[in-house]
Amino acid sequence: MHDSRHIWTIDALDDGAAAIEVDGRQVTTIPAWILPATAKAGDVLAVHHVRTGTSSTLTIEVDSEATRAAFQRSAGQVETMRRLMQQRKRDGETAAGS
């Protein structure tokens, strides 16, 4: 028996398919019906995989805490970029006024 755990992030849901980032390495498309009914783009999923000689079982759960943390990291990155762009704009205005 093979037992493993993975982290999936839903990049997009469209037309019955989901683009999933698997363990932060690759993006693959899967049928949306595999996902929990409440899953939406941006959600982080905890995936437990059990494989035996005759079966393969996935348990997929929305990880609300990991999703919240991912959104907070993303918001922080956006804020950092906003500040950087404002600083570059100010620096450009200062250089142009010299």
C-alpha cells in the first residue's frame, strides 16, 4: 500500500474542468466533479492518496486555514508591488523635475 499527502491549489474552474497546481510544481487539468462541491478558484486543497494493487482512493478536502493564509500572502505581495510602483513613480517625477 502507498499512502501520500499532497497540496493542490485551484487556479481556475471553467466549463466543468479545474486547473490545479499540484504541490506547487505543476499545473494539471482535472474534471471539476472530482472536487468538493464548495471548492472554488483560489482554494487550497488537502489531498490524501491511498493506492493498493487494485485501487486508488483520493480524499480531497478544502483546507480553509491554508486558503486564508494563501490569500493573506497574496495580498501582502500586491501591497509590496503597489508601494514599489508608487516609489518608482515618485523617483521618476523627482528625476524629471531636476
